[in-house]
Amino acid sequence: MTSREFNQDLAQAKRAAKIRPVIITDRGRPAHVLLSITEYRRLTERQPSIAELLRDDESADIELPLPEKIDAKDWVRIPDLEA
């Protein structure tokens, strides 16, 4: 949505922002984003750090699937420079 469109029809921009973020452009370049308050709060909500998650007692029950040991020669290919 251009800045002009935004200024001319704020109601439309607000309706669209309820569905997804609205990018407002200035001279064809993204300049601003209009978000619903719900989306803004979701994006700015503090997330626990990995240290906090690992320190949590409930995380002790989490299984971490690790791949089997892989030999490096199976995934690294050395180019033949003489070919």
C-alpha cells in the first residue's frame, strides 16, 4: 500500500492489518508496517533464553534425537583437480 493510499483510506489499511501486516511504501520502497495489536504483542513478547529453558525442570524430560555418527567422507567430496 502506498503512503497516499494509506492516507486516503485508513479504514481499509486497518481492516487489512487485522489479517496480515500491511507494508506502506514511500516512493516505491517499503517504509512502514502496520500491524494489529495482537500481532505486535506476539512479536515483542519476551521469549525465554536457551539457558532458561535448559534450567527449567520440565525440560529434563525432553528427548533430543541426534543423528547417528556420520563419516566425513560420506558428505564431503574432494574435487579431482587433475581431471
